[in-house]
Amino acid sequence: MIFTIIFSIIGLYLGGFGGLLGGFLLGSLFDGIRNNRHAKKAQQQFNKNRQKYYSNPQQFEEQLLTLIAYVAKADNNRLLQSEFDYCKLYFQKTFPHSDISQLMLKFRDILNTSDISGSCQDACEKIRQYATIHEKMAILQCLFGFATADGNAHQQELEAIRRISGWCGVDNITYEALKMMYVNFSAGSGNFDEDYSGGYGGGGGYYNQSGGSSYSPHSGPSLDDCYKILEVSPDATDEEVKKAYRVAAMKHHPDKVSHLGEDVRKKAEETFAKVNQAYDKIKAARGMK
């Protein structure tokens, strides 16, 4: 706005009110050019930093290991064999070209770090700045999977994931929706219909709820929980529910995280199907088309 002020003052001095108006318009033009240049440079720097952290598997691996270690140490500094196995299998599937033995050695070193909280917050700061919302969802899904690897997510682990979620810039409503799908209604609970196949049609589409689903609107999570999954109030209008569904579908779309590995994509497909199941149940209850 500096040029607008300078040119307005000069215009007022040289030409009175008419000069003030002319100076204001000319200054605004120069400020617009200056701001666009700064915005372009900022975007280029953002893209450069993002390239550094999310096109380099090694950077992403180390960040993820640090976050997993933080969750592991939250549960009385214990790492169960089931949790270690989950971690190893996850990295084998997500980063098939990496040296898994070296990754697990690095994981051990990170677990032995004295200031794991500081390291975790540093990693989360990079994620907050440079990760997309889809990548943040993938990270949290991995952490919930780790926490439930032994069949029981402990409160200390969930609190650790909540802190990580906040440090990464994910709001609490989104955290609760994910927790609902991965903890409250885990695969072993039977609350989500495992035969439900109306969630993902591939090819980048939002939804495909007409093909081959054996889902019953009377099964699955409660109606109130379905609203929580879509992050919308039960008092919302039908149009607001549809909008919330579209936002949730885009947020959890598998195509958005395919660059992070096949296992990440598969977890996103599971989440995407649960979002669709919740939406189908709400539609059935409301009589929506």
C-alpha cells in the first residue's frame, strides 16, 4: 500500500482533490503489481520447500518415524511387537524401494532420542507448512493404525495423536471424525459394514454409490456418529449435508495420496468408503435423493 499513499500525497499536493484521486489510482496499480510479484515469489518458495519435504521419500519417512515414535513413547515408553510389526509392514508397502532394515534401525534411534517431543513438534511444523490436507489425513490414518495395532488404542496414544494433529494444523473436528472411523469403529468392532463397496469407483470421481453394494442403512454406526464423520450438525439442511459430504469426499479421496504409496492409498480408500457409508445412512434417514 506504500505506493498508494505516496502517489496520493503527491497528487493532492499537485492537483488537489482530482490529483488525489489520480494519485490513488496510479499508486494502487503499482501496489497491485508489487503485491503480485511478492505473491509469485512466495508461491515459488513454498513449492521449492514442498518439493524438498514431499518429493523426497527419505524426508517423509523420517518425519513419519518421528511421529510414530512420539505416539509409541506416550504409552508408558512401551513398543509392543504388534506395533513394531505394523510399522515395519506399513513402511514395506508404502516405501517398497527403501531399505527397511535401515529404516527400522533409524526408528530405534529416534525412539531413544531424549527430546522426542521437540523432534516431533519440529516435524509437525514442516508438515503444517508444506503438506496438503490429504497428506495430513494420510499421516493421521497411519498413526491411528499404529495405535490400534494391538487391538486397543490407549488414551495416552490418542492424546499424543491429538497433539500431533493440532501441531500439524488439523482442526479438532476433523481429528474427532477420523478417530471415529479408525478407533470407535475399528475393523474388529463390526460397526462398519465390511462388505460395503459403494465408496470408491476410481478414476477420480467423488462417489459411486450405485454399484454392487450390500450395505444396509440399518447397519453401521449410529446416525449421530454419521453426522460427526461428515463433520456436520444433525440440524443442517439437506444442501448443507450434501456440501459437507463433497468436502469430506475430496478430503479423503484416494487419488490425492497415491503419490505416497499403495498402502497409503488403500487406507484412504477405506476411509473414503466409510464417509460414503455415513452419507448413505444420513440420506436414507432423511429420505434424500
